[in-house]
Amino acid sequence: MFDSLLIAASQLIDPYNFFLILVGTLVGLVFGFLPGVTLLTAMALFLPFTHGMKPIGVMFLFSGIMGSAPFGGSISAILFNIPGEPFNAATCFDGYPMARQGEASRALGISAMASALGGLIGLVVLILLIPAIRPILFAFGPPEFFMVVLFGLVTIAVAIPGQMLKGLVAAGLGILISLIGFSSVTGVLRFSFGSQNYLWDGIKLVPFFIGIFAINEIIDYFVHGGTISLSGERKDSGLTGVLRGVRDVFHHWYAVLQGSVVGLIIGILPGVGGTVSNFLAYSMARQVSKDPGRFGKGAPDAIAAVEASNNSKDGGDLLPTVAFGIPGSSTMALLLGAFILHGINPGPLLVRDHLDIVWAIILGRLVSNLIASAIGLIAADFLARATTISVMYLVPVILTLAFLGAYADRENVLDIALAIVSGVIGYMLSRCGFPVVTLVIGFVLGNIGELAFLQSLQMSFGSYSIFFTRPISLLLFIGIVVTCLYGFYKMLRERARKRET
Amino acid sequence: MLAKIILTVIVALFGLSAPPSAQSQYPDKDISWIVPFAAGGGYDVWARALGRAMEKELPKGAKIVVKNVTGAGGRVGTTQLYRAKPDGYTIGMVDLGILPFQIAMGPEKAGYDLNRFSWIGVFAEAPWTIAVKKDSPLKSLKDVKTQGAKLRWGVLGPGETHWLAAMVTTGEMGIPFNIVSGYGGVSEMIPALLRGDFDLCPVLSTSALEYVKSGDLRPIAVLDDERFPAYPEVPSSKEQGFNIFSPFVRLAAAPPGTPPQIIKVLEGLLLKALKDPELRKWADSSGRGYEIVRPKGADAARTTMDEFIKVTQKYQKEMSAALQVSK
């Protein structure tokens, strides 16, 4: 196993290959940053150009794109509250408020540092897990997916003190919205409002996110004006902000570690994967945080945990590839497609016959991740200046990017309308005190959860016992119950304490 | 001075009013190839490989540009192809999995009519294999028939090709059809089979190849009259006594109304590309070579379509029930 690692590493030092990684890193940063234009699009765009390149070079190029995209997406999440990639959504929850408080470079610093650490930890855990891949992958089936999703949904509801009812309502609304579309379990087209094709695949994540995050904020800018930084100034110009962010990451090392582990483990689960892991990392970080009340208002450990999970999850989508040669995500699928075009067959024998290519992907991603973080740390101060520019100048740019992003997903003009509608709804909801956080989490987890639930029942010919007879599912269920009880206990204790004062 | 301007305008107008290039100059610019599925998948990889081979015959600089238009199980891309200008500069692939929807809803509401496409050819076909995991107790179609009601079939979703193959199989064998569905693609379904979500599933013989080689998947039957050359020890469904017709073909088509001369050119390009040595080398090394058994042109595509429609209409009632879209 290690001689193929050495082969891959020696290829890395080759100037042409390293150049490819650099190109990939820059491309990934840019495409990650642009909302709606996903890294999948970036890779698809470059696919025709790879004709004639050596397979290992192709892998370095693509892994370069994959490794830097998470951080690229964080930049737009922190500065403009637009997740550059769907999995950057949870970064918005606390990264953007921090920018509004004038500490954008601190947030960027946290993001860059936590991304780098998350990628490293994810890689280490990945290597440790490789011998046991198959048992791990086989242990998680639809009942376990459902329990994981349920855990995510429950932890949001229980963990927001004071807003629990509104949080639940928003989550419920999110779940309802996620159910729109054709169910490939029941064969029924739901809530299509008469359209045959447009809503067949449901409310698409990218335009919905652009609406809920970007358009929502733009409406707010329109109403309030000013600058992204509420005070109009930055509290942390120069290097002080960035360094503070780096120190935050080491201060909250536990959040980083926990985020990395959650990211990797959820990243392993096919179908559940990347978009979900950042929300779960967020929820879990709030559970264990010393200052949970700060979540949503710019809590550094929130950002750290989420950023770490975003970069470690990429290790997760490699595990099914290493185990069976099967992609763990759509970007992996494209990568494997590139393999096929270059005459390499992905499949269970991939690990046996082409382990050096697998290592090339792993190493390429890591290097790109580190380079992207380094660029981030250096450029954070400069990027943070965007928060002191009057929104009058920023809004046209952001709005254009938002509309382009909504359109680019499937080249459908109606998606722009969808984004606008989502934005208006999101704005109205947040004005009435409903947390957008739970709406988004409900939306993301809703249909995944329903699918897993129904598949489980198909597997068991309709018997609910399947959730309790499988050991891991049962374990997760007990964990949910315990979390719930603990949450209630904390809430009651808070109330009791308030009554005493 | 004025005369000069008038002269320039007249000359320019002559230039602009030049007659459109005659068919004999087709193709003289890039051709778009719509793939109704995601980049990296089976259709996509075929399109890119074929596109490269076909480009060799195109005039200098003209390319085949692959466009992935995904959604609704392939219907969004196919509908886009259906509505495109029939000038030969947009072609695409059609997956027969979208036929059930057209049958259930009727072509008006479906937005496309597979009968009306200008077919270019069949560039690949492969039989379905019924596969189980390595240690499954099922050894043959006879076991499947005996176990009948206790078995769960893995499919992607009602109406798509795996579902169709499984439905035809269970229909011909006279056993109940219990499904576990909702997987996003074959790459989600195969691990699901291996971890035991369900008992067996139809899988394309070429897609299954790597897993059969590694021993993870065990084919118990090939849904065809003959055995599959890559694993000749597996008996066909015909040999096992069951007459199951459920073909899988990869079809290339142009929008309805594309002039026959253009179709002839495209058909020629396609068939020539399938003989291209570089493409053959790629196909053999990636296992897709088994799919180019008998490349066929436009007429063969037409016949295959008709046969497939006949078979599918036999199960129209079941399909409308499963795809409750028309309610």
C-alpha cells in the first residue's frame, strides 16, 4: 500500500503535475466562490480538455478543484451570506453574523485554519478506516440513514432556547417544501401545482438556497442600506483579525475535532453525504458548546466545526470508491467517469490495480486544501474590505451573481423565479421571527429522511421493527432519546433558574 | 463620398443575402449532443467517447459538444431534444426508460413522442443480468420462482429501465413484484445489494462486469436468448425456461422533422465512429466493448423502438398504476 503512496507522492513533485494542482486549486476557489456554479460544473467544463493527458495528471487537476472549493464557497458565505456551494450553508449561519459585526477577517481566518485542519484530520481518519471499509459501509443502510437524519432534525428543535416552537414550525415547513416532486419510492408526483416537468425533481437546492440566503439578505440591504458590516467599520483590520481567527481555531480545538469526525462519518453515507454533514456538525457543536446562546450570532466554534466538517467530508466520499470503486458523491461520479474515459475501470479492483491513482486524489486534495487555506489567510484582510463598501455598490454585483447562479444550475429561467420567491418567503419568515436555520435544515433533511424511512419499510415488508432490531439503528435511536431528554432537562433547569432570579 | 457609402452598403447587403449553405456543406459548425444524464455516467461517457471519434470525420474545427441536461429521469433532456431545431446541429441520446411515462400520460401531456423522433441509430446494446450478492442462497431463476413472494427487487424507481426489466421478469415468471426503490443511481444500488437492502436486482451486464470480476456480484441469469460473452458460464433466461424480452439499447436521435439527408450523414458518422480503432480500444478496455455487438443504423433503431413499445404496452395497466401521475 505504501509504495503506491510513494509513487503518487513522487508524481506530485513533478512540476507539470504540481502546476495542474495549482490550476485546479485556483479553479476550485473561483467556482467554489461563485454561487450556483458548482464544482461539479467546473469539473464537467474541464473534462473535454483532459483528453490526451495522463490519468494521474487528470486526477491531480480534478482533486485540485475538489480540495479548494469548500474554502472558496466559505468566502462568499462569510462575506455575503451566499453559500458558494450547497454545503457551505451552515457557514453562513455564524460566519456572516461575524462579518456583520465587523470581524470578517476573523471569520475568514477561522475558516481557513479550520478547513486546513479538517482536511488533515479527515485524511488521517480515512487512512485509519481503510482496512475496515466494507464492514463500516455495510453497517449503514436506510434505517441507519433515517436515524441519522432524525438526530439532525431533533437536535435543531431541542437546542434553540426560547424559539423552540417557531423553530419547529420552520423546520416543518422546510420538510414540506422538500417533499415537492416525484417520489421514486411511491411513484407519485406531489405538490406539482399542475406542472409536469419543472417540479418533477422538486425544489432544487441551489436556486432555493440562493433565494433563502442571498435574495433574502438583498431585500434586507434594500430596506436598511448601509454596509455589510453593521457599524460601517471593521474591528480588525490588518493581520490582527486573521490571527485572532487562527487562535480561535486552536482555542476551540474540540469543535474542530468533532466537526472533522462528523464530517467524515456522514460523508461516508451515500445519498446522505456532504450537504447534510455541515448541518449535523453545526447542531452537534451547539450541543457541546460552552456558549450555545452565541450560535447564530457569530460563534467562533460554530464556524470552526462547520468548516472542519466541510473539508473532512471529502475523505468520506472516497471510501465507497476505495471499497468498491463506486462514487460516494456526484463529484466522485464525474471523477470516475473521467477514469473510464482514460481507460481505467473503476470497480472493486481499482484499489488493487490503480492504488496510486487513488493516492493521487487524496494527496491532490490535501495539497489543494492547504494551498487554498494559505491563500485565504493571506487574502483575508483584503477580502474583508468588502464589508465596508456601501451595499449600494455591492448589491448589483451580488444580485447578478445570484441570478446567474440560480440559472446555471439547470439552465432553466424558472429557477430564477424560484430563487426570488424563496427569497421573499425567507425574508418574511425571518421578519416574523422564524429562524431560517431550521427551515433550511428541514428542507435538506426532509426528503432524505422520508426516502430512508420508506426504503426501510420496503426492506422489512412494512414492519417497523427493522429500526430496532438492527444494532446501529437502535443505538442511534437511543442516542436521540438521550439527547432529547438532556435537552428538555437543560431547558427546565434554565426556566427554574430564571424563576429564582 | 456618398457614392462610396452607398456602394459599400449594397455590397454588404449582397453578402448578407447569400443563400444558406446547401445540405452538402453540412456539418460546418459545432454539433450539440444532449445527454439527459449526469456527467460521468454511462451515457455521458459514451457520448464523449463517440463524440471524439465522430469529430475526426467533421471538417476542421467543428466539434461535438456534450451538454448534460439532467432531470426527471432523463425526460428534461429528451424534451429539450424533442423541441430543438431540426437542423442537424442538435442531436442527443434517448433512454427508453422514459417510455412508460409517455404511455401513462399520452404524448400531449408528456411533452414528447418517442414515435416521432428522427432516429439516427442504435450505438450500443446490452442484455440485463439478474444479479445477487456473493453469498446469496439464490442460484438460478428456478430459485427465484420458488422464493417468489419473499424476494425484494432493487430498482431505481417506478417507470425506469431497471424497474421495467424487473417487472417484465416477475410478470413472465408469475411471481409478485416487491421492490425497494428510490436509489439515486446504479452506483447507489449496487452497494445496497451488497449490504443486503434487497435480495436481487437487474443490472446492465456491462455495468456489472467489474463486480462480477471481483466476485462481489454473482449473476444468476442473463435476460437474453444467448449467454453474455464476458461470463459464459451463466445461463441465459431462455435456457432456464423463461421467455423474457426486455432490451436495453442506447439510441441516438435527432429532433422530429430533421431532413433525411442530414440523418443519413449523421448515421454514417455514427457507424463510422463505432468502427474507429481508437474508440474500439477504449471500449474494450472499459468493458463497453461488449455493448458494440451489432451497431445499427436508423432503420434498426426504428424497429427496436416499435418492438419495445409493443412489450411495454403489454404492461400498460401496471405502469399507470405505478406511475400515479395521471390522477
